[in-house]
Amino acid sequence: MPTSRIAFVDTAKSICIFLMVVGHWTDNHLLRTYIYSFHMPALFIISGFLFKPHVWYKTLVAFFFPILFFSIINIAIQLLLGNTSFNSLHFPRIIFSLLHNSGFFMGTWFIWALLGLRFLFGDLRLLAIFRKHYVLITVMCIIISIFEKQYSGIDTVSLGCHIGKMIPSMVFFCMGFFLKDVKWDPNSLSTTQIIIMLISFIILPIINGYVSLGDYNYGRSYLLFIVNAIISSVLILALSAEIPQSKYIITISKGTLVVLGTHMSILQILNHLLPDSLSLLFPFITMIVCYYIIVLCERYCPILLGKWRNISFVKRDLKKRSALKQPLHQNI
């Protein structure tokens, strides 16, 4: 098992991505209220915690290929299921859908927002200075989001593009910077602190109501939303440190892009094939299917996981194999 990975981060990512699948499938309003109160903010916090700058074009390619590939796959599946038609797939509408709507799979907005945050905080070297001033930037984003309803709004200013969602999400991404900078240890929390955080997690979503970061819906108060989301995210990270690491958890953690890109189509296929009595199991079955898809991607097409290093490794491995096979072929 890899020792370089941070176990509690892998576990927290896996929990949050599973909750995303549940949230996209369940009709239970109360359950969705709790899930949506923190699961996407937690993924942004984790992304900030793990952030290491890369060359901008590598980041762009690492995001572009999964979006393109899974969009094509999902379009094919939606056509087969009869959920869409060829008439709705003309060129301008496709581009509009990718940039403004949910694209061709749930979670596109998260990818675009994360791409913008990566560029802003280091993948574009000219903007790397923002990383040093993330506290000030966080305060500015909080102020903008609090008073958003008093003026045109982020969605209007960004022309409805998903990239605008990086502003309310930036608070959580920068929270990841803070946890990393202070070398936060999940085991440093006392039992009393965990109990208080757990009580907050139970009470605050009920007080604030239903939220959806991707829809600029912060409930009754954006401040209450970010307080609850940060407390709940830290709680999940702390509890994740108590869960033993496993190959399954590591694999799911590596393949969050795959889960984002495939889960809705898998859920819809299961809904067509299996009886409604098993619908509660669909999110669990979906995660199992996603696990094997991730394994295949990691082995044969790591770019779909956004992995550049793996691609280089595979190329070197193929070159070595070719070099070894060549003399034998000539002798034959």
C-alpha cells in the first residue's frame, strides 16, 4: 500500500464522492439537506489541501480529456436510453451546455470551478502571488458572496459560466491552504471538540435550510453556510483518520473524476435494468462499478484520472518493452 498518500484525505474524498452519488439519487429532502451542506465544500477543502502547482497546459489537458471522454460516453448512453435526442446535440447547444448547464454529466461545474482555482493560485505563474495572500482573498470572496443578492450577482457577471462558481468555492479551497500551512493533524482534536462539531453538524443544516453550492443557494445565510460546511468538513477529515485505509478507498480517491463523469449514467442504467425495490442499493452498486472503471483507467488510460505522471510512466514502460522485444523479433 502506498506510504506517500495521506490516508485520512483518501478516506474523506471517498466518503464525500459517495455522498455526492447518494445526493444525486435520493428524493429524501432531509438527507439531501445534510449532504449538500458540506460534501462539495469538503472536496474543495481537500483540493486546496493537496494543491501543488503544475504547468498550466498540463492541468488544462488533465481536465479536458475526462470532460470530453465522459461527455461522449454519457451522450451515447442518454441516446440509447431515450433521455435525449440528436436534435438537441447541435454545436452551439453542446458548447453552451458544457460551459453553463450541468454539461453531459453531473458535477461539471465542480471541474470548471476547480480548474479556475488551480489557475488562479499557481498553475498560471503570473498569478502565483495570490497563493501568498489567500487569507485576504478569502475575506473578499466572503464579502462578495454575502452581498451578492444586493447587486447583479456572480452568475450574471460570469455570464452564467461555471467558472463563476470559483468565487463562493474559493473560501473552501483556501481553507485547504490554511490546514496545510498550519500542518493540521486530525488526531489533534479532543473528544469534546468532536462532540461539539457533531452537534453543530446536526443542528446548523436544519437552521440554515437546504443549500447547493453549484446553484449559488446558500440557505438563509452564506456565513452560516460556510461555518457549517467548514466545521462539517473538518469533522469528516477527523473521523476519516479513524477508518483503516484500503485498496478500495485509495482507488476511489484517485478516480473522483471518473465517479463525477459516470455515476448518473450508471444510476440511470440500473434504474432501467433493476426493480424499484432495489433503488436504495443503486448508489452502492454505482460505486462498485466505478471502482472497476477506475482500475481500468489507471491501467490503460490514466489521463482520464487526470494523471500526467502515470502517463509518462506508461510511455517509458512501453518503450522498455519494445526495446526488449525488438531483438527477439529480429532473431525469429
